[in-house]
Amino acid sequence: MKKTLTAFVIALLFLSAGIAQTKKESSLLWEVTGGGLKQPSYVFGTVHIICKEDFFFPDIIREKFSAAEQIFLEMDMDDPSMMLKMMTLMQLPKGQSIKKMFGDTAFKTFDEQYKKITGTSALLFNSFKPLMLMSMLTEKSLSCPSKESYEQVFMTMAAQQKKDVKGLETIEDQVAVFDAIPDSIEIANLKNLVQNFDKSVEDFKNLVALYKTQDIDSIYNMTNQSPEIMNAEYELLVKRNSNWIPVMKKNMEKSSCFFAVGAAHLGGDIGVIALLRKQGYTVKPVKL
């Protein structure tokens, strides 16, 4: 179960995207200065889980990470109580189940398709919220035997450098985002995922190709058009991006910070880069 929950955390906010051309002002790493800051801070856009052969990690990322005094991921992933919190938060209320949400006939069809993809029955997660099943399907959409996670790499680096990893939000905050989405929409999304799983695999390949162009606006635009966002842009992106800015501002004023968040959060008018600029900061792309 621990392995399952770890996979859930890593895949939590994976979103499909398409491919586009690189724009002039594009990068996954951004320097934040000005606005009264005494030292620069950095923002890096991740993809939460990726095939090992596609994982790239230029030295400058390691350099800026090592120079920072504070490290922030979306969540405090080195919190020893996180897995226990996750177990509790992901449980459905008493009397509810995934099977009941589907209905007997629809669940039987879904479970047959789910077994073919994952090798296990969806009944294993019958008492969990739909997001748990989504995360398992997300991990399986990677058509490679060996996977890598930027967040896990950053956690390892932080441990080696004896740096505490902090979160821009709590696990309660992240689960609440999906709790705000109606169950009917999440169930419809699960049905779509298993029925069109080959497309999900192809979408992931396109996501990686797009990620490598470092075009954060295109990543945002294609994410926003993806079925996996479930028409919940406000909850998944807008609201969370806005909530992160005061946390970033408060900590950047105290010391140099390195922030690593999903790349879909960086681009667009509602993205972290635009919001930081509206706060009066100078935010420039760093060439990787």
C-alpha cells in the first residue's frame, strides 16, 4: 500500500498535453529578482513522473538548488506523517464505494478494462476516492519500464545537503482540490481513461516532447484543454497558483528560495510567472 500511495503522490497532478513550437521567452527555470528582494530566487517547472530515458537535469538546476537556502515543492513530501494523512484523506465516507458510484453494470465493464491495463482489480481501491484510481492509470500511461520523478530527485538532493523540504500547500489542500470536483465528473473521466487508454499513452509522449521544448505557455494551454483537467481549471490551476504567491513572497523576502512545481502552473495569464510579475518582481528565463 505504501508503494501505491507513493505513486499516487508523484502522479497526483499529472496532466496530459500536446506538442508545440518553442517560443522566444521559454524555459523551465526562472530567476526572480527585484521587488525589494536582497537575493535571487528560482522557480522550476517539473513533470511529476517521466520515463528515465527522457529525464534531463542540466547542471545549472543543481547549481541553483544547491545555492538556495530554502526548498519548496508543491507539498512537504518529506513529512513523515504524509502517508498516514493520505490514507485518511483518500478514504470515501462510510457507506460509499467506487462500485456504487459506477453502478453494478458500468463498474463491471470498467473493472474489466482496468484489469487489462493495471493487472489488478479496481475493487482493491473500492473504498478510496476516484483520484486514487486515476493516479494508478496515470502511472501506467508511461510506456517504459524505468521511471523518474523530479520531486524525488530534489528530495534526495535536499537530504544530501541537509536541507528541509517545505510545501507551498498541504496534502489536505491538494486533496480538497479534487474533492471540489463532482463525483460524476471524476467517474466519467475514469471511464474515458480506460476506454481511450492508448490515447493516454500517446498523450504522455506528446507531453514529454512539449516539456522538452520548455514552452510553458503551450504546456499551460494544452493542459487546460485536456480531458484530465475535468473542466476544473479554477480549482486545479487558478486558485492554487494564486494561493502560492503570498507563500513565495514571504519566504523570498527572507532568503533565497528554490521552488519546484508542475510546469503547467508556470505559463498563461494566471500562471506563477505572470502572477510574480504582477507583484513587481523581475522574472527572467534561465537558459538550460
